[in-house]
Amino acid sequence: MSGPLLHVVLFEPEKAGNVGNVARTCAVLGADLHLIRPFGFHLHDREFRRAVMDYLEGVTLHEHAGWTAFQSALPPSARVWAFSTHATTLHTRAGFRRGDYLLFGPESRGLPVWLREGLPTLKLPQPGGGRSLNLAVAAGAAAFEAGRQIEGW
């Protein structure tokens, strides 16, 4: 099959280190990475470059000026899955397909309600309670589960 396994989408990411680590996950999985502005850092930031190391060479990176620009770039058949601690459906129940988009919100506040309301929304189990998962960990867990469903690992 052609095209990326997945698309990992970060809406208004704030921390360069997290984005760098998500880029590394994308490189390993063969997923495209989409970043929706505004960012809380610069792509030439030393922390971002340290986190991404040389993995960025293996990632197709898409930058979008905002949510509307991202939506305009989507193919008509795109399936976008939003991830939120407010969701009730576990990510293991999604039935992911090749080319799906996995959307994550900014570290400090998650995806806004207006955005979640228009999309199927999934959650990662967090049975220990407490604070929510780090963005890079959540994106990695979701992307690997999607890859498992798609490729049958």
C-alpha cells in the first residue's frame, strides 16, 4: 500500500521536546507528522533539534497555519480521531485504518471543546488516575495501537 501508515496531528503544541519525541515515533512507524500553529516554540529551537535528533530526516512534516488550514488540506475521505481525557470510548475500540489522522491537543489544556464536538473522540486508559499522560507518551501509545490494528503486529 502507498501513503503513510498514519498521520499524527498536534494542535497548537507547546513543548519542543514533546514534538521532537512524537517526530521520532512517526519516523519509526512511517507516519506523517502535522503541526497546527501557533506553536509554543520554534522549529529551529535547540531543544526541538535535540529531541528529534536525526529522525526528522525520516518524517514527512506538514505545517498548517491553523485549524481551518489543516481542514482545508484534508482529503475528502480523511478520518480524524481526536484524543481527549474527556472521551468515553477507548482507543482500542476505534477500528483504525491506513491513513487515519490521530489528533492531540496542547500539553497544558488538551483539545478545545468546539473542536472535539465535531469529531469522534477517543481516550487512552488511565486507571491510576492522577494527571494525564505526557503528550509524546499518549501519541506514541495511540499510534502504536493504530499500527497494530492496521498491520496486525
